[in-house]
Amino acid sequence: MQSFIIAKKELTLLIRDKLTATVLFVLPFAMILILGLLLGEGFGQKTDDLMRISVLNLDKGFGLNNKPWAEHAIEDMVSTPNIKVEIIQNKELAEELVKTGKRAAVIIFNPNFSDRVNECSFLSTGVNPFHRDGIYLEKLQVSIVKDNKQPATSAIIESVCQIALLRIVMPWMIGKAFEKLGDPEFIELLGKEVSLPVPPSLRLLIPKDKIPLGELLELASGKDTVLAKNYREKVGAGIQTALTGQFKNYNLTGKSWASLTRSVNNSETVNTLTTFKNEDGTGILKRGAIRYQILVPSFTVMFAFSLILISGWIFVAEKRQGTFNRLLSTPVSTPSILLGKFLPTIIISLFQIFFLLGLGKVLLGLKIGLPSWTLSDWMIALIILPLATSFCVASFSLLIGLLSKNETQLALFSSVPVCLFALIGGCIFPWEMMPDNAKTLAFLTPQGWALDAFREIMPSSFDTTTDFQLIWKSTLVLSAMGFILIIITSITLGRIRFGNS
């Protein structure tokens, strides 16, 4: 009963000050909201060192193997090392992404792209897509929407597109040209243009110095049309066989880059083909933005531990006014005094945690939990974990307040766990923005353990599982830290009380 009287008094002192209430509840959410509006969609996401190429595929034609040429081009870019291809759903979205600066450029394969590639040929009647620096994109019905404020990145994306198109168009044209060597039209042209010398022994039969190849084939066939055609086909096949043997390192009949060059993709780089997902949120508040999945747990943990300063302030004020010494001289037991000082901090810490999570869920579209969670999973995430965190916070605040003799010492002793530990624990700078070994260092702090567990119940990506073993481990560590601090506080308070008696 005496503990609850002390707790009531402490709680009244904590919440009656409007400025304190603002710092505890309004300021954390305001900072989350402001940072959520200012930071870009990539905040807190670990860079993968891959160049992102955004592509809009509107191609309606067919090319090699009855597959649109645009798909061949996309596959080529995907298989290129250090390239990540992102598929954009429609032209309006592509233009909006470029206009807002979220993408430096978007490659658009227009509906007639496959038809134009099919028309590319070395023949005079075909489309010649080449120029000095690469390919005329407009001739192939390819367009690139660019952000003029990001010229360097736009130029790189265009270069990737140019190289992919070269690997698509050039083998196609070479393969078609090689096939032409066996066509009757080519053999007929060859028969007119190529003349062979007539041996002296045949001059009586063929009174010429030279005879065209076509005329010689007709003479050999005895003017048999079928036989003459057969001879011309053999000439075409012979030319193809000779060229194949001469350039045996290449498959001249291949119409793809891999087939033409007989190359095998030995790259160990695993690239991805993804579909655009709106991670920037909607509306004025950017509701549903992925960055809130990082900001909310980070600031929830950081401001929960900021209670160390506020709770400690009551200790220092009581010491200055002499009420704390009078309390120690009363017959109230030491455990009762500790419990009375302990409960208000736990209550406020829990309320603060649920306040921020609730506003984050309602106003910011915060994703908490997964559809597959059971009732016990929700209890672990929303009851046991917050309790363990608040228990550790309250234990910390009691020890700091007890050790601080004045406001200067309080500010000094509390600034380390609140600011430095928050920085190391990942509350200020997300782990994704730090070196790989930074997370190991974070587990030297209670903030690091708490944040790791809270981020597990608020996944920052489209996760399908939750590591409850990690949550339990964090909960146990936080509870163990709290118990150790409580024991130290109890011993310290006992010595102070014994020394005053």
C-alpha cells in the first residue's frame, strides 16, 4: 500500500508538467512525422551496389523463338553483372517517377519494337539501326524518359540500353545475312557476278576465256531445271560450310549473342528482375512509406530510454528539497520505496510505447505483425516485449537518479545511455547505413537489443516470417539487464539509507 502511495505521487509529478508530457509523447511522433516527410524512399535500405534500370515494356510483337524482342533485351540486361532491372507498370507511372526525381531515366520499349527489330538487315531494303556511337533508338521504337537534373545517371542507363540492343540486333542481322547465302536469289546473283576460267582442253566446247558460274551450273545440269536448282543449293550450302569452318569460333547461324559467340554466362553475380513497388507512401503524410517501419521502432526505443532523464529529475529534486532523506527516515521498507519509484516509470514507458505504435498504425500506415500470427505471437510482441523494455528503462532510471547528486551529474550520467547508446544501438542511424560490424557493437547496449526485437515485429520489407526466437532472446537480455540494475540500485539505496541512519 505504501508503494502505491509513493507511486501515485511520483506519477503525478511526472505527468502534471505539460512540457514533460509534450517531450514524452508529442515530440517523438512529431520527429517521426517530420523525418518521414523529409527523407527519401531509399532511407534505411541497405545499398546492394547494383545499378537499377527501370523498364516499361509495351512491346506487342514477336521476335526470336516467338518471344517479343523486348523480353530478350530485358533478359540481356538482367544477366549483365551489377544490374538490377525494375519493371514499371505503365507510362504514366514512368513519367511520374522521372518527373519527381525518383528515377533518373526509364527505358520504354514501344508497341512496334519487335516489328522494327525484325526489319533490321544488312540488305538495302532493311532497316539500318547503327550509327557511330551505337543504335538509333528512335528507329527501333525505343524511347527513354530522362530527368534532366540527373544527367550522369541518365547517360549510364542509356549506355546500358545501347549495349543490350547491340547484343540483340547485331546477332539477329548476322544470322539472317548468313541464311541469305543459301537463298536462290543470292546464288543467281553469285552466278552472274562470279566467272571461272575455261581450261584450254575445253576451249573447243566452250569458246570463251571465262564462263559465269550460273552458266556453268546450267551446262552441268544439261538444262535440267530440277538438277540446276539442286546444284545451286549445293553451292549455297558449300559456301555456308566453308565460312563456318573458316570462322569456327562463331556460330554464324545463331541469331542471339550467346549463340553467335558460343559464349557461356560464367558470371557469379546474381541479379534480379523486380516489379516496381510504391515504397514512398501515399497522401500528405506519405502513409505506408517503408521508412516508417524504421523510424517508428527507432524513436520508440530511443524516447523510451529518455525517461531516464525525466525520472531521474524527480530524484534530484527530492534530494535538493530534502524530501528524499525524510522518506528514507520513515519506517517504509527499502523494497517498498524502490517499487514506488519503479512503477510510475514503467507505466509511462508502456503508455509511450503504445501511444507511438498506435499513432503509427492509424496515421502512418505502420505495418505491425503478420497475418499468420497467433494470439500468443501478438502477446509476445505487444505485451511481453514492451514490458521487458519498460522494465529495463525503469531500472536504469532508478540507478541514474539515485547516483546523481545534482542536475549537472544527472545530465552527465543520463546523456551517455540516452544519446551515445542510442547512436550505437541504431536508433539514430539505421544499421543498414552502417558497416556490417556495427550491429555487433549495438548489442552492447540495451537500446540495440530492444530495437532489434521491435524491428522484428514491424518488418521493414515484405517479410513472411518473424523470428520469435530473436524476440525472446532480446526480451530475456533486457529483463536480465533490468534485474542486474535493480539489484545494484537496491544495494546502493540500502547503503545510503544505512549511512543516513
